[in-house]
Amino acid sequence: MSTNTTAAAATGTREWRSRFPTVNYLNADYGIWSWLLTKDHKRIGLLYLISVSFFFAIGGAYAGAIRLELLTPMGDLMQSSTYNKVFTHHGIMMVFFFLIPAIPGVLGNFLIPLMIGAKDMAFPKINLLSWYIFMAGGLITFCALLFGGVDTGWTFYVPYSSNFSNTYVTLAGLGIFINGFSSILTGLNFIVTTHTMRAPGMTWFRLPLFVWSHYATALIMILGTPVIAITILLLALERLSHVGIFDPALGGDPVLFQHMFWFYSHPAVYIMILPSMAVISEVVATHTRKPIFGYSFVAFSSLAIAVFGFLVWGHHLFVSSQSVYAGMIFSMISFVVAIPSAVKVFNWTATMYKGSISYDTPMLYAFAFIGLFLIGGMTGLFLAALGFDIHVHDTYFVVAHFHYVMVGGTVMGYLGGLHNWWPKITGRMYPEGWARFAALVVFVGFNLTFFPQFLLGYMGMPRRYHAYPVGEPMWQVLHVMSTGGATVLGIGLLIPAVYFIWSMRYGRFAPANPWPGTGLEWRTPSPPPTENFLVTPVVTWEAYEYRPIEELQTIGPGEPDQPIDGQHPANRGTETEER
Amino acid sequence: MSTHAEAIEHGHGPEAAHEALAHHFDNLEQQREAGALGMWVFIAQEVMFFGGLFLAYLIYRMKYPTAFMAASNHLNWKIGTFNTAVLITSSLTMALAVWATQTGRSRKTQVGLMAATLLLGFIFLGVKAYEYNEKYVDGLIPIAGWFDPVGHNVHIPAGVTTGQYQMFFWLYFAMTGLHALHMIIGAGILLPIMWMAWRGRFSPEYHSPVENFGLYWHFVDIIWIFLFPLLYLLGAHFGKGH
Amino acid sequence: MQSIPIPNISLPVPFSPEQASTFAPHVDALYVYLVTLTAFFTLLISAAIIFFAVKYRRRQAAELPRPIAGSMVLELTWTIIPLMIAMTIFVWGASIFFKAYRAPQQAMEVYVVGKQWMWKFQHQTGQREINELHVPVGARVKLTMTTEDVIHSFYVPAFRIKQDVVPGRYLQTWFEATKTGKFYLFCAEYCGTNHSGMGGYIYVMDQAAYQQWLAGGTGTESAASQGQKLFQQRGCASCHQVEAGGQQGLGPTLYGIFGKQQQIEGDGAVTVDEGYIRESILNPQAKIAAGFQNIMPTFQGQVSEEQVLQLVAYIRSLAPAGQQQGGAAAGAQTTSGPTTGGVPPQQQRSNPLHPSDVRQGNPAPQAPPAGGGNTGNANRQQ
């Protein structure tokens, strides 16, 4: 699959076009309304792709501002009130409008019906509605940020957020409240789709692990999101009526807010990481050409994470006046919830044993994910240890830890997934060389940005600080490293943005099954037709069951009258030469 | 659920596509099952949504038992009982409406039962509005600057602060208000369903919207069944009532 | 828990703040253990991945490896062993926590009030400081803390302690400094515009220097004595008897009440502690002592959190000599000289983030007149 001359590609295209159904979900309809009113899960996935990229860019710009400010100890770039808004906006944009919706919204929407052999989600209209709700929530929040901003931190702790902050807390809260329903409806669709829309023969244990992980994610979305919704609603009511249940003046307890907030927001971390694990399971299997080692352990570990994830919120409150015994229980369960994640890491590693490991970009991101998530997860154990947490709670150690999980985990998984399924989504290949280079830049930039923050945190630098002591030269050194790393990371993230857009027009045509993978999504043309499959697939094989490559690259197994060869003709010649 | 794949396999039969069958489902059975499961999942999230409020209630109820009992005495348990009866009756008429569509009764029966449900819902909301007004008259609206029971000759017993009193009413308004909002949304959904019933869209083969709406309505009803004793009967029982 | 010795490490750990309290070596030892574990697992997995990626790299485009389904033995191994390792971390971490959150009975007490954006300290002996706290080395210091507005968090990296302060509550933490010097104090819970400016220093001094610092502040008055004055000014004495054996007033006699069980109206009893006294001053209707009328007015908004703490100190001091608990004994002494009354002194706030306040290293303020060590002292006189 290396080089193709333009001429060969051109003839190949013509030949291919004549033999292959040329109508796909991208060109089935034209015009803006065909997109804005689409009920096709694949188009909705693309709508999500555009919108989360927008919010990611905004959140990233705020991150840049934070890193610039911290180059020097004195708060000299902006006012402290501005800085407080900047990190709040960074957190709100990234958490609620990128990390939570990114993989489920883009890849989950696009792939789940394809993977289970369905024509669409169970509720296509609700699916579209959830995107509109997402956009409404996102734009309301964005307006709140534009027209004044919020300075409470993304955690909205009372009483600061209820009685003290005079920024646009209620409006931003309204946006997040609305956005919550998008998450709930997405989760609802995933659950119902997985239960009722599976193709004949697609039993639960033949499901790709991607679907299992998204199912677990959906459970958290359904059971966790309403709690943050009611919490934000109570906060907004408290701001409007000037009294409320978190108000100490009424005998209310501000710490109750923290309990209710983290009851969602801790499981929300698993909403962010489980879909990424979903991607990694697929990528590792596909790019080692092996079934995932211990399929059922990986599948059930997702459910275990979802269940135990609901029981550990109290580890955010170790120094918030929670009782010592409550702290101990939450600490212990927090250690237990780490185990299923560890099991996944071990299983992915074991999958590589005696595999056929490719160095394609998705696999590079999977390598990065495993390494970075391992560090993120292990430092989670640091924070779960009560006595240790006292020292590093609310310091840069925590900041570094969750960025290792969120960026090292979720963003790596997201990028890996985008590369893995880009041929399927657009019907075009991305430029492999550039992509490998970008993956390397991202990996280096990421570590340079966030590793110094572990050291800063242990040295005592509290988070959300606009300025830090001038008398600590080492702190500045580490901050400068971090800012330098952020620059590299920023460039590393821009490269894919450029070549993805470029490839939509100029990329090589993608075959139906380029890697090849075993999932049903690869057994349909790239890009797929509107109702996904030319014929309803009947599944007779186990998950990740590798058969000879030629067989995998045939679309519609056992069906006559299909293009015999899923392989793009332009690539066919070189392929045989390599053999 | 796990047998569904097989069900589809065998369900490929000659069944003519029903006009209500959406393009991406294989048959009405699958569509119905998806709809019902969807509604149950939705109800699960509703439980968590109200759960946050019930949790807050529980915590402050345990923290300030005397204040909550005393404040509960300001709620009229007789009116509350009446409203409970109204709501339970509306659930009954809704259940009958589902039965009427399932068994293919006439459009008039279907629409009539739904209209009865709607009417009872509005009676409930009307009574609720009357009660809210009573609280307003007594200065019990828990907004800063409005809450002034003492100024309205409401006796606050010993051992209770006005703050704790206000906490009870804050929770009362938040919980019943959110419940009432669910009823209003329910009424808004019921209207188009009645229109569909009038047009004769529902049959023993296809009646998912009615069935799923029924689930929602019963759920809203059940929330009230919890709210009523927690808010109204608490004082009447422990504080020996009016 | 006391019987299990908690490991500690006294060597300086790279990239860590000074070890200046009894907790610090424990936390650092756990840190070293955790870093070692992380390094081990990261290297193990990375080495495995790199090894596999090289050894089993794809050599032919169409190659198909033999599938391996899994292994129950391996799965159980890498479930159970990590779980056991995790439990060692849990026990270790919990034992440090248990120690850190059990304040000792005998300790020097300091009252702390957080406020946007400063820390106010009040010694039992009357000294008051803002953003600076002077304590003797080797003494157990117990902090009773609250806040006037939002949630703050009292954080001293060198001591490895942190405790949020929550409005409407008294929360405690304690430390025993092991080293003289000047250590950062931060607010670690985001509290608004000048959050990063809400900090100062803890000055740990040797006994001689500390005594000198105490003596330097002539005209200080103990917290209890300030509380006594407030008690008279606010007319508390008209209802509450403070002498032993006197006539019961309209409110409960306060002599010797601290630490006792008090029956309350309705059912139950409460222990008279700082929190109950605070509640009774600010929210008198909440828990009325059995046998008394609900007649006490609220002092909400009329006394500051600091003044409440002074009243608490006074009520604690109302006990037969020798029965006073903990730092209350020290608090009972009154010193002579002019009084500062209840007016907070105008002090120069020291702040680690303020460039004018930069000092290299950590000069140990052995003698108070040196450097910033006495700024609080000098200004306290104003």
C-alpha cells in the first residue's frame, strides 16, 4: 500500500465507479438541509465531529492563554479575574463540550449501528435532537463565556458560585443543564440500539468490544447525567432566589453540593475514558490481527468500571470535611475501581503477543494511549491514598493526573479512532507519513506539557493559581517546560486538522477494508450507503475472528452480485506486488 | 432481549410493511420493543433526576427533624389527599386508554379516556396553584426578601429557626414545582397523541405512543405518591395534624 | 492503628518541599513507594509493548497470526496481584490519614478564620496575625478553622497538611513542626478573584525565639479575655451565670459547661463543643438547652467569626483550674497592658506572591527582630 501514480488511480477510479454502488451516505443528498435535518446516524456523527472540533479549538485556545500566563511567576499577562475566567472556560469547554461528547458523539454514533449490523440507531430523530440540544447548550454556554464569562472553575463549588461570584454562572449553568439532555438521549439511543437492533447472529458475545464499552458509557450517561442536571438546576434556583439548600445561612450544607456534583462528575470521567478504551480495543485487535486477549474480561471490566465508578465520588472530598471513615470507604473503593482498568491494559498488551503488529497511525496512538493511561491510572492510585491526597489535593499533581487520563487517554483514543475509521467515514485515506509524524509530535508535546506538572504539584503548587512564588526558581523552570510542551502539543494537534481536511479532497480512495478489520463496519463500502449495508448481514463468526485477508475484504459475505473485491482497484496492483 | 436477533431472523416473513413502521426497523414488534425499552431507560434517568432532590430532602429532614415536622403542618393534608386521589384516578383513566387502544375500542372511547386523563391532570394543577397561593398569603415563598412567615402571623415553634423553616419550603417548592412541570409537559405530549387517536392511527398492532405515554404518566404519578407523605403527612402524623 | 508503625523517610526526596512536620516523612515515604511502583509497572508494560512491537512486527502484508483466546490463570493473576498491591497502598495511605485527622488532646490551639483573601489567626494568648503564623518548633499545634465567606483550604506544603474550611462549621487539623524556618501557606481551594494571593508564611521558631516573639507583643490580651469583654459588652451576662454555684439565670450557667453533655429541648443531648457554642450564639433557636425558654436573640451578623471564636475561648476557660482541656489552659492567662479590644489590628499582610516580600531560601527566624519575622509583631501594636 505504498505509492500509486495518479494515472493508475484515475483509471482505477473509473473502473471501480462502474462496478460499485456509487451512492453513499455522503452524496445521497445535497444541500445544507439534507445535513441539518438528517436522521442518518453517520451524518449526525459528522455533525458532532464538526461541532466538537469547534469547541475543542476554543478550549485549546484558552489552554494556550493559561500556559502563557504561567510562564512567569508574576501574574503579568492578564488580571487575576481574567485568568480565573480563562481556566474556567477551558475546563467547561473541554469537559462538557469536548471530552464527554467527542468519542460517543462522533465515533459512537457513526459506528455502533454499523458494528451491530443495523440500518440506523433505534431512534434516529432523537439522535438528531440530541445533536441540536448539544448545539443549543454549547452555544448558550459559549455566549455566557463571550458576553462576560464565568469565574467559578468548571466545578461550580458553592457558596462561591451561588452567593459570591457575579459572573454569568446561571447562563453557563443553563447551557450545561441543556447539554446534559443531549448526553442522556445519546446514552438512551446506545442502550436501546444495542438491545434491539443487532443483526441476525450478532449475539452479545460477538459484539465488538467497542459496543460493550459504549454500552457501559451509556449506562453512566443515563444514571449520572440527571444528577448533575438537578444539581445545576438547584444552583441556578439558588442564584435566582438568593437562598437555597446549599446556603449555610439556612442551615444548608455547601459540601452537599460537592457530593452531588461529584456523584456525576466522577463517573463522567468514565464517560470520557470508556469510549476511548472502546477505540483502543478495536485498534489493537485490528492492527495486530488478533482477537482481544480475554474478550469477556475486557467486556465485563467496562461494566465493572461503570458500576464501581458510581461508588467513588467521595475521593474528591478527602479534605472537604468528610468523616474519616467515609474517606476510608471511598478510598478503598477507589483502589478497587482501578483494577478493571489495569485488567484492560494487561489484556491489550497480551493481545500483541505473537500478533502481526503494524505501525499504522491508529496503532501508534494505541501505544501512546496504553503508556500514558498507565501513568494516568497509576497516579490515580496516588490520589486515592488518603494520607497522600492530603498533600497533593488541589495541586498541579491532580492537574497532571487528570490530563494524563483525559488528554493521554481520551484524546489519544479519539485521534487513534479518527485515523482508524477515517477511511470508512470519508472514503479517503489520510497521508500516513504525516500522520505518523503528528502522532510522535503529539506524544512528545503531551509529555513535556504535563509531566513537569506532577513535580510542580508535589512541590506544593496549588491549582488555579494566577501567580506563584517568585522565590521558587524551580517552579518557573517547570512551568516554562510545560508551556514549551504545550506549544509542541498544539502544533501536533494542528497537523491532523490540516491533513484530515486535505485528505477529504485529495486523499487516496479508501478500500472497504483497508487494515483489514473483522467488524461489520468493514463489510460495507467506504463510505457506506445510507442504510449502511447492501444486504442485512448475518453474523456467523465470533468477534475478531480473522479469516484470510481476501475473504475479509469481500463485501457482503456469501452474497452474490456484490463487488467481489472490497479492495480499491487503485491499490490492488501494489498490494499483489508486496505479496 | 438476547433472543431478539433470532426473532428478527424468523420475523423476515411476509408481514406487509405497516404504515407506522419506520424505515430502519425490520418489523413492528422490533419497533415496539425499542420504544418500550427507550421509555424505561428514560424513566430510569428521571428517577435519578428526582433522586437528587429526594436525597437533599432526606439529608435535611434528618438534620432538622423538628423544623420539618413543624413546617409540614402548614401544608393542608386534606387538599393533598384530594389531589392524590385525583392523580391516581387519572392514572386509572390512562391505563384504560392504553387498554382501549390495545383492544381496538372505538376512537371515541380512546379519546374520551385520554381527555379524562387530561382533565384530571388539569384539576391537579389547579389545586396545586391554589395551594401555592395559600403559601404566598402566609409569606412562605422561599425567596430572599419574600419569606416572612412571622410577619404574616405564622407561628414558628420553639427549637426551630426560620432558616430551617425556609429550607423545608424551598424543598417543597422545588420538588412539587418540578413534579408539576412534568405534568405540564405530559399534558403537552398527550394532546398530539389524542389527535392521532382521533384520526384512528392506533390499533391492536400499533399503539406504542399511547403505551409509552402511559408509562410516563404513571411514573409522574408515582413521584407524587412519594412526595405526598414526605411533604404533607409528615407533620400531620408526627405533629398531630391541624 | 497506633500499633502499626508508619514508615517514614528522612532523606530529601527530589522535587519535594522541605520536610518540616512529623507527617512529612510519612507522606514522602509513601510517595517513594508509589513512584517506585509506577516506574516498575510503566517500565514493565512499556518494555513488553516495545518488545512485542519489534519482535512481532508485521513482516508480510497478508500474514495472519494464530489467534489466542485468553487465559484464565493470567487474568486471575493480573486481577488479584494488582488488587493486593492496591490494598497495601490503601492501608498505608489510610494510616497516615488517620493520624493526621486525629487531633491530639494536648496541643497548643490556634483559631483560624479564612476570608476572601486572607488568613486570620488568633492565638490563645491573644496575639493576632494575618497571613502569618508563628509557632514553636516541636509543639503540637491544633488549628480550629472556619471561614467568613466561601470555602477555602489551608495548605502548608512543607507540613503536608491541607484542610478545607467550610462556612458554618468548625474544622480541625494539626501539625507538629520539626524544623525552624519559614514555610509557605497557601489557599488550595479556589475562592475567587485573588485566590492565588491568599497565602502567607508559617514561621516555625525555636522555643527561645518563640517566647521572645510572644513577649514582643506587649499589650496582647488572651482570646479568652477578649471573649470575656465581649461577653460583658453584648450583655450575655444578664442571662448566663459564669460563676460556679451561682443562681441559674434565664439561660444555662456556663461555668464548667464545656465538654459536658447537655440535654436539649425535644429529645437528645449534645456535647458542648466549639461547634455547639457557635451555633447557640448565631442560631440560638436551633438546639435549646432543656428547661429553658426560646428567648435568646440571634447574634448572626452582629459578631464576626473571630469574635465568636473569642467567646468560645472564654466559655472554655470557665472551668475549675486543671479541668480545662487542651489549649484552653493557656488561653485562660490574661496578660497586662493596654488592650486592643475587638478591633482587628491593621497589619501588613505578608504574601509569598508579592514581589516586595521575596526572600531567598528559608531563613530561619531564630530571633524575632530579623527580617519579616517580626512584621506581624510590630504591627500588631497599632
